[in-house]
Amino acid sequence: MAMPAAEIEALIRAALPDAHVTIEDLAGDGDHYAATVVSAAFRGLPRVKQHQIVYAALQGRMGGELHALALQTSAPE
């Protein structure tokens, strides 16, 4: 079952309202995405923790509705 890019973005924005989110469908199948998330909430956090925050925002959809997500996170400069 595919997951629309807009839904991924909405889930991330709900958890990180200040985030600048860019979603790209890598394979055109709705299952393989790349996401870039920039949020002040990431400031001072290691990358692993930043990714955990984004995965938590997806509310368990990783591995089910969403098969693969290449993730890049950072705090604004």
C-alpha cells in the first residue's frame, strides 16, 4: 500500500510545526521517498536523535505503508 508524499509531509509538520520539509518520490511508486527536514528542534541533537524524532512523527508507518525513506535532517543555520 502506497503512502502519498503529502501525508508524510503532514505527519512531519504536525510533530515539527516549524520544519521546512521537502519530499521526493524516488521510484514513482509511493513507497520509496527521500525527505529533507530542517527544524530548530534539531539544534544541538545528534543526527540519530533527529532521525528518531522524524520516525516517531510517522506514527509507525515505516515498514508498512511507507517502505523506504532516505532521510536528511538538520537545524537551520
